[in-house]
Amino acid sequence: MGAMSITDEQFAAAKPIWDAQLAHPFVRGIADGSLEIERFKRWVLQDYLYLKDFARLFAWAVAKADRLESMSWYATVLNLTLNTEMALHRAYAERFGISAAELERQEMWPTNRAYTDFLIRTAADGDRADLAAALLPCAWGYVYIAQELKRGNPPQDQRYADWISQYASPEFAEAAEWLKDEMNRLGASAAGEKRQRLIDLFVLSSRYEWRFWEMCWQGEHWAPQ
């Protein structure tokens, strides 16, 4: 049996967190359609803000890429995120009674701010492998969760059924697989402290992914000024 790839090691280290995401009441509520609409609206609003900084990650990735194929792929995803996914997100928000203006004036909550600041800092200060390790849990994690949810009966609320179908789609799965391959390529020679850092970054992003569900479930606010 060959040595484990870096993504195998990352997944093994983060598996308890990913299992906790699947068991989270917010995710379970999407799965069975019981999630209160007001709670899901929190996700729609906060994820829209998250996507803006998520797009910045791909801009950093283009700049730091070591080969044309990677530059091209990251640039394509950057364009899709800014000009397609965010438009789809606005259209999806309308189905929950959220206007484009409301999306734009929403304040980013503390957990969301901490998560995106961590991602941008890692992209700015780290190398291309660090960036990939921090980026991967979002792209791969949503596919993983949606594919698990798709194995059950679809929720009666079509909006939740569409959410599952979107993230379980071949397009999202293909993107996650490309990123996993890129992570394995960039991390193939990493050893010792560097390899552990790539695992730690992946785990930390996974922790923030769990915190994002919790933020949307509980609600958050900044302390009074």
C-alpha cells in the first residue's frame, strides 16, 4: 500500500469536524426541509459576503500559480465566482425575499470576518500550497456535504432541494477534484513541519466551516461600540 497523499492526510485529520458539520442542526434542517427560513436567510446574506473574499483568494492564486494550467483554472473560477455564482446567489436570495440591495448592505458577522481574514492572510503571506490547503475545505466540503444529503429523501421545500442539487452537481464535484489534485501536486514533496502546516491549515478552515453553520444557526452580532 502506497503512502497517503496530502489530501488523504488532511481529510483524516479533519474528518471529525466534517462529521460534525453533517450532524449540525442547520445542515440537518436543510436535509429534511425543517430549517426555519429566517435561519437560512442568515446563510444567504453571510455567504454572499463570504463569496466576495473567496473570489479574492482565486485572484491571489492566479498571481502565485507556478504553471499556466493553474493560472487559467484559477482565473476561470474567479470569473465564474464574480460574474456567474454571485448573480445566481442574488437570484436565489430573491426566492427568500432578499433584495440585491439588502445583500449589499448586510454587515459581515464576526465569524465570517475571522474566517475570510484568515483566508486572505494565508493567501497573502503563504505560498501556493498554503493557499490551496486553506481554500480546499470550502470547495470540497460543500460537495461532500451535499453528496451525503443527496443520498436521503429530498426535502419538500424546493429551495432546499435546489441547494443540495447545486452543490452535489458534477460541475462543483469537478472543481473540487481539480483542487484536490492541485493540492496533492503542490504538497507531494512537503515533509516535516511544512506537511504538518498544510494539514493544520486545512483543519483550521474546516473548523471555520463548522463555525459558519453555527453562526447562521445561532445568529451573531458585534458588541456595542
